[in-house]
Amino acid sequence: MSNFKIIKDKELDCNFVDFTNVDFKLESGYLLNNYRLAYKTFGTLNQNKTNAILICHALTGDQYVTGKNPITGRDGWWSRMVGPNKPIDTNKFFVICSNVLGGCAGSTGPKDKKDSNENIYGGEFPSITIKDIVDAQAKLLDALKIDQLFSVVGGSMGAMQALQWSIDFPNRIKSIIHIAGALKHSAQNIAFHEVGRQAIMNDSNWHKGNYSEEKTVPERGLSVARMIAHITYLSEDAMHRKFGRKLQSRDIISFGFDADFQIESYLRYQGRSFVERFDANSYLYLTRAMDYFDHSESYRKTLEFVNDSNNHINYLIISFTSDWLFPTRENKEIVKILNNLSKNVSFLEIETDKGHDSFLLDEPELDKVTKGFLESNYRKTNE
Amino acid sequence: MSNFKIIKDKELDCNFVDFTNVDFKLESGYLLNNYRLAYKTFGTLNQNKTNAILICHALTGDQYVTGKNPITGRDGWWSRMVGPNKPIDTNKFFVICSNVLGGCAGSTGPKDKKDSNENIYGGEFPSITIKDIVDAQAKLLDALKIDQLFSVVGGSMGAMQALQWSIDFPNRIKSIIHIAGALKHSAQNIAFHEVGRQAIMNDSNWHKGNYSEEKTVPERGLSVARMIAHITYLSEDAMHRKFGRKLQSRDIISFGFDADFQIESYLRYQGRSFVERFDANSYLYLTRAMDYFDHSESYRKTLEFVNDSNNHINYLIISFTSDWLFPTRENKEIVKILNNLSKNVSFLEIETDKGHDSFLLDEPELDKVTKGFLESNYRKTNE
């Protein structure tokens, strides 16, 4: 490790680590010379550096895992889970959360300058993978002088990162909590992502990704992409319970294309508000990274190959009954392989009708098992 | 009935019935003065006019149910099912299929002229409902001087029409075959339709529906809408079986936004080819008609109210195990009500992994039960 600088940003209430002249080789072969990661930490690193937890965010998340998010003015995306006396207790643990490489909340991504000539990457940003995202996180840990993580925790795309950590850096972690993920992105999931990408790329404001130069924003395409994705995050039951066929502020139907039904105005709102906080190109690159994720053939062999170096890892795999994006059966594929190889794996399927988004919502069982897993492992470590 | 004229069109290989000065009142209250329906017939009407079957097409179907479709150059959409010696046997039955009101294969819809001043309806086409579609079909039957249908058959949006026939014109039908439908369009189904509509209406070529005046076509929005819908027509298992994560004409991934996976290029193709044959405004109006469909509260009461007039109807309700758009449980709601009221109802759930589209695909059990139901009823009628 070399050539990095840590900068505190008061306005954005986070830190940046700037890497310069590092020749960071991406999985595609592309060499990233300079890049930065935006991150936040919560709690205190203990003297032996044994209490660090890395939280990996999902597709549209960011480093503001808890506390106030200064960009949106809202609570962090996992404030329910992370904080003093919360399931991931920042009185005990030192929590790190960084915006992923390719993201748009401060880490280097397509909306950033490619070089000192003020040129924006746009559509020329290199393709990135989950492996690249995790590699960049490992380099952040180097910069923070943390050799080993007590745990890596993440849901959805965050679960993909947690799994990738256990594959690429088994010696640098003691446990993972993998929530609502899979060994691979399924054909149906790729299909939903692809339609979202087509909505963005078909927006006449997209300009092959170089909308920044054209001073436009492919808002409408990004909004449609978000609406599609949002349907997949909810279960049909949750949608029915929340909205049913209830009409929106009208007693009778309009016989037109206004939002007659509550579900319509809800989705339109989701689309509109997403556009304010997310970059369309980041959406393209990160959905692609998820689509490329595939350890279905290699996982077992990889584990066998590095057998000795992962025996110490405690794995917790969690799924939700109503999640149709990363269903229980896909999470269980991981459990099955780990069990077959006699690894230390716990599995829990949580009964809920809230769909894939359950990991972000009020699920007391998720809180309880997360807290229990972390604290019992921590006790064992310090005995 | 009055003021109609039947025209044979050789080039389009179908008939038109033109209604003029008819003040056809739509459910919205709008008065349609002049309109036309495009239709085709197959087989021969018997002397007593007891062998007529109306086939109702789904969202993107047309009157070309069997034989060659002169517009696409392909076989009709249900050639497998309809024809001489096929399950719906045109040696025995007189089959009628008309393009729905609001459609774009010849019947009056948004792409047609509003008046003699050559103005195109576009976004000013009146909102239509499934009830309106069925009303227009009933007027076509009047023009054809057919009092009673031996059966009304349809899948998906066609099933909605079949059910509507049994509610609005119980005395004009002897049976219905209702395949993969529901009493109502669910919140999730409305959500998918709404995202498709947003994709179209967000296309800068849409021009509030008046793209014809602007000499543009909202191709990209329509293509995205079709892609979204297409995912919902397939089951996840069928998609996995067909495509899995197989790469498209490449050995390695491209690290870009080309169609790397077969499912991507398949969806892109579906989107592109749909644009050639379908009108974007028709898509808006017909998806809206489906969303408005809701007999969930009223069906039981309606049946009780007209109890005597529907006791003679034979109902066949069919669902598919892997259909997540109109799942078995929604079809069963109809069966339950009919059973509670001691109607003549048969129900079959067909085991298949092909999803909602099963009714259009090679499903021998569907063929068998359709043929059996029609022929046994026909024998009884003529005994």
C-alpha cells in the first residue's frame, strides 16, 4: 500500500481516502490510476483492532449507514440496525461503511472526472465487478491499518460483497452475515436489470452516458428503471396489503392516465425521488456488476482449494420467505456447500411478507439473530 | 341495431363492420358515434346458428387467431388451438375473432381518424374498459345476426372478456372457457402495467399521445414496456431453463452494456419486434382497461341478482401452476363463487413451468380439456 491520503469532509460529514498512482487493476484488466472512496466510521476501534465490522451497502445505498445523511437530510439507510445499543452496537464495535467503487455518493464513479483535464468519465468509466468493489474496500482497510475484520455484513448486493470477501480474503475476516443474497444473479434478475438499463439508455437525454457534457440528465429513464426495480423489492402480498386496488385521492376512476391507484402514485414518487439522489450511469454500472456475479460453479472448488484458510470463518446466512428476488432456495445453495465442507454455518429463514426489502425494514427476528451472532462470536474471541 | 355496413378487405384478409351514427355509450359516458371492428370468421355457421364460438384475444393479440396473419406474415396467434380437426375444430364450429375496440389491428383505436377532418385520435381517444370491448363484440354479433354464442373463449385479457360476457350477456352465451384470468387485476399487475405506461409516456417521442401529428413514434418507450411485460409472461423456471446465465455469442463477458447474456438479447428482440406491430397508445389504453377490471366485490351479487339467466351456462376455468401474473388462487376465486351458487363449473389447474404464456404454447392438457369441454357440451346441445 502506498500513495493514499485521508481527507475529512465536514460538509458531506464523511471521510475520503484518495489513492493516487496506484495502478489498481480491475477484473476487466483496466488499470485505475487514481480513485477515491468515501466512507464513514462509527464507534471506536479497540486497541487490538479486533472489533471492526465492515457493512456493505446494497445497489442504491451509501456510506451513511446510520446517523443523518447530509445529502438527503434523512436517517441513514440502516439506522434501525446500527448505532449505540442497536443490534450492531457501536458501543462495542467499530463500524466502517464505504460507498462502493462506481457509486455516486463520493466514491469514484462515472460522474467523476477522469483526469485533470476536467473530463467526466460518463460512459467511459471502466466496467466494474463485485470483486473490484471488494478489492477497493480491502485497500481502504489497508489505509485504515486494519488487518482483520471481525465481520462483514450486507444484504442484497451487500451480501454479494460479503460472500466475495470470504472468497478473496478469508484470512482478513472472522465472520460474515450474508442477508438475502445468492451465489449468482439469476436469469430473471438479469432480465429485470436489463429492462431498467434499456429504459435509461433509451432516454434521449442519456447521450451514450455522456449526459454531463450535454448538460442533460436521463431522469425519465432512471425513474422508470427505479420503478421496475421497486416492484421486485416488494412481495405481492406486501403490495396488496399496502395498496390493494385502493384509489388515489378520488372516489371514482378518472378514465385517463393519471395515477388512479395508490400503487401508481407510490411508484411514480419512488421514481421521482430516486432521480434526485442517484446517478443514471452508476445505476448502469452497478446493476451490471450484480449481473456478472456468479460463483455457482466455482464456489465449492474455491472453498476446497483454500480449505485451511476459511475454517475459522463463522458464516450466518439469512433469507426471507417472501423474497422472490433472492429467494430462500438460492441462499440455501450457499448453506448446502458450506455444510458439505463442514464449515461453521448458521442459516435462518425469516417468515415475513415484506419481500426482498425486509432486510431494510422492521424485522425483529433479523435484529435479534444479527445481535446474537455478533455478540456470541465476540465473546468467544475475547475468552 | 342499425347503421352498419360489412366490408371485406382482401389485402388485410379480414372483414370490417362499420357502425355509423350509433351513439355507442362507453362506460366512461363518452359517446362513440362511428367506429369499426375488424374481425375474421372460420368454419361455417350452421342453420340453427348454434355453433358460433367467439374467441377473445389477449392484450397484444388480434383477429388473426389462426391461418396466416398478413401483417406479420406469421401463423395466427392460436393456430395451434383453432382450425380443422384442432381442439377448437372449425369443421364443427363457426369461430369469430375480432380485434378489440381500442386495438391497432383494424378496429377503431387511438391511431385512427377521429372525424372526417383527418384528425387522429391519439391521446384524445376515449378511455375504454373490458365492458366496452365486450359491448362492441355484442354489437358485432347483432350485425352477424347471431343471437347466442355456443361459447366465449379467452386467455388473460381474453379471459376477462369471457367473464364479462357471462356477466353482461348471460342469455347470449351457453358456455365460457376462461383461461388464466382473475376477478380483478392485482396491485402487482397494475404496478407492472404502470411502469410500462411510464416508459411510453416518458419517451420524448410520445408527445402526449399525439406522436402521429409529430411524425414520430415512441418506439423506445414501447419497447421497454414490452420487455417488462414479457418478463411477467414467463415463469422464472422457464426463463432459467431457456436462458440460464448463458452468454450470447461470446465466450467471455464483454465488460460493457452490450447484450452479454442470452436473456438480454432475447428481451431486446422482443421489444424491437413488438414496436413494428403494435401502437403505443393502444398499449396504454388496453393496459388501462385491464387495470380497471374489477369484479372482486360485485361478482357474487351480480350472479345472485341474475340467477335464473345464468343457470344454463357451463363454465370452464383453467389456470397454470407457474403463472404468477394470474395465479391459480385468483382463478379459484371465480370457481369458489360459482360453486357456492351451484353453477355448472369445471376447474383445471395445469402443471407446467411455462408461466402465464402457457395458454399460447404447446400444452397438450389445455388442448385436450378445451376440446373435451366444447364437444361434450355440443353433443348435449344437439341431443
